[in-house]
Amino acid sequence: MINDSDTPPGKKRRFPTTLHMMTSIFGVLYLVFIIDNFIPADNFNPYDLENVVVKLAFVIFLVGYYISWKHEGVAGIVFIFWWAAMWYLGLFIAEHDRGAGVAMGLPLFILGILFIVSWYRKRVRPGGANVA
């Protein structure tokens, strides 16, 4: 008996896609930044609004990274939301390096767009019919 709703075994991916690998590399570099941020410097206040927003943005990234393995479209939206948070941080909260978060977040913004495009291409067949 053939079940049409299941994907054939040959169609399932066993290895991460290029988007996932690039996001993993970004995540490792981001983790290094967060660990470096925990090392106290002169006048370091971990409860400063800027530090709190940076840590919350990292949590948003981790949520998007986790979701990217299951729902690429939603992950793309989360990554774009993360970049918007970086803009907010750079424009209204940051006292030093105001544009650094935006500039360093540009690759993740591009990856977010690519996740949405990848999800859309998998969702729509070349003939225009939706995948069930």
C-alpha cells in the first residue's frame, strides 16, 4: 500500500542545507560575541538596557535557529524581526558602536530572506500547484 501523503525516503534530507550551515557559522560567531560580552570591562553593568537588549536579541536568534530546522518560512520572519531589533538597538539604545549590530546583522537578514524564498519554492511546485 502506497501512502501519497508521505514523502519518498529518497527525498528526505539527511544533511543540513547550505542555509543551515551558513546560519550555524553565524551562530557560532554570535556565540563568541556573547561570551566575550560576559567578560567584564571597565564600567561594565550587565543590567544596563543595552546589554539586556543584546541578550534578548540573542535569545530571538536562538529561537529562529531552532525553528529553521522545522519551518523555514517562520524562521526567516524571526531573523528579519531580529534584524529590526538590531536597528532599534542601534538607533535608540546603544551608546557606543551604534551601527555595529545593524552591519554585523546584515548577513542574517539576507539569510532570513533566503529562508523565506527557500520555503516558498518548496511550497509551490513548478507547475503552480501547491504541495499537499
